[in-house]
Amino acid sequence: MSAVPAAKPCKLHKGVADVYSFFEPATESWQYLLVDPASSEAAIIDPVLDYNPASGVVSTGTAEGILSFITENGFKVRRVLETHAHADHLTASQFFKKHLPGEILICIGERISQIQKHFAPIYDFSDKDMENHFDVLLKDDEEFKLGGISCKVMHLPGHTPDHLGYVVGKAVFTGDSIFMPDLGSARADFPGGNAKDLYNSMTRLLSLPEDYQLFVGHDYPPQQREHDCVATVGFHRQNNKHGRIGITEEQFIEFRQTRDRVLGTPRLLHPSLQVNIRAGKLPSPDADGRIRMRIPVRLPSSML
Ligand SMILES: [Fe+2]
């Protein structure tokens, strides 16, 4: 298997923090590095661990690209910030915890417990398997420091119940609580997700001041444009396909539910969730040292 090319940093945002974006093409995910320029303290948002479900090969080309960039620039990473329990890629949080110096706190919203409770039995995880994997369970509106800058947690449920945004100055890392304006919104049919909550979360985001910048967790652009990761609140208000001014809650819910009914299961759903609800830890090896992903199988009634 060929190595995954290193992600390319792109400096986007001049504000209280420096923001670098890293695109991961296999899952069309945006990963971010947030840096306090005064202290060089940094946080990584939603890093991706490469995984080939056909071969079972885990690789770290994407994470290594970000790691090199961090090392070359002398950034001091303090946290990995997860916006939610992703269902379409594995988190590389443990890779960074292992390969970066100092203590790296893996952070996620406190409602991860709801996702864990739902999925642990599906993967036959025992209580012991599920013990204390995250370093920090963030509460709604909690604030924490990265060097001299303040980061504020914003609970944005709908896509998933644990979903958080991170607000740093005028930059908001929205995960999958909103998509680029021409795409509009993310699906809201995962366990504990729903279209009404997603509408309320998008409304909350679009009630921020117009010049706030919303950074998305994925982009699936139409053919005529490049992958992009950020748009202002003002632009969303005028142009967001599902959330612009004039679209009612009822219209949004009707559209979202109709669309979600025809969306397929994410390709990496089961590998992602069984790793991500354990803060990026792969399943424990068996007695022979083999690591196995668990895929629940559903049978038609004719085979029961
Ligand atoms: Fe997601």
C-alpha cells in the first residue's frame, strides 16, 4: 500500500490564535491546528488516523504530516480537541499522545457517555473496556486556556448528542454541526441525533456576529469547486442552503429527514466508533496478539 501523502498546512486566519488546516482526502475531513502565537502552545482538532477497511491496515501518513509540521515549528501541543464521536474516520489522538512531548489531554464533550452507552454493547465492550479513556470531559460553555488565549466550548447537538464547537476569538470550529454554505448541513440520523436539535445548533451558530468564521469538519464539494473549510456567519446567513435567513424550522426538519432516509451507512462506521468511543484506542489484542475490528451483522428474516 502506498504511503498517504503528508497533509499540507495552510495558514488561514489572523486572529487571537493562528489556525492551520490540514485536509485528509480519503474521508474528506478537515483537521486543524490552533496555535497561540505568543507561547506556541497548540491544540489539534479532529485528527485522522488512516485506515483501510479492506486490508485492515492502519497507517499514520496523515498524522505524521501534522506531526512534522508541529515539530518543525516548535509548537507545544497541549490538547487534542474532538468535536464529537466521529462515525466516518478514526481519530489519531493516541498517535499524538504517544509521539509528542509533555502531557497531551484528549478532550471531548461530556455527553460522549451517551454514545458510549449506546455502542459499547454493540461491540461487546465490557465496563473495563470502557473505563476512563478521555482525559477531559468538557461541559457546555466551559472555558479553557491555550497559552494566553481563551477557548470556549459550545454544545451543538443534532448531528450527534455529544457534539461540541470550539470558539476561539472569532474562529469557531464547528465539526459537523454545519457544512459549507452550498452543502448546508450534515446528517442528523445517528443515534441520539435529530434534525430539530441540528436546526437549533445551526441557528445558534448563525446568531453569532457576522464576521465570525465557521470552520467545518468535512467538505464534499460539487465538481466545480475546490475543497474549502471556512465561511463567515454573514455569508452563511445569506447563502447556507439549509440554514439561510427565511428557511423555517419545519422546512429544515422536513428536508433533513427526507435526505437522511436515503443516505447510506458511512463506510467506516463500525471501525470508527469502536475506536473513537475509547479516545482513539484500538481494540485490545487477543491472546495471539491480533487486533480485530468488530462488525455486527444483520440478517434478513429468511435467515433467522
Ligand atoms: Fe461526524
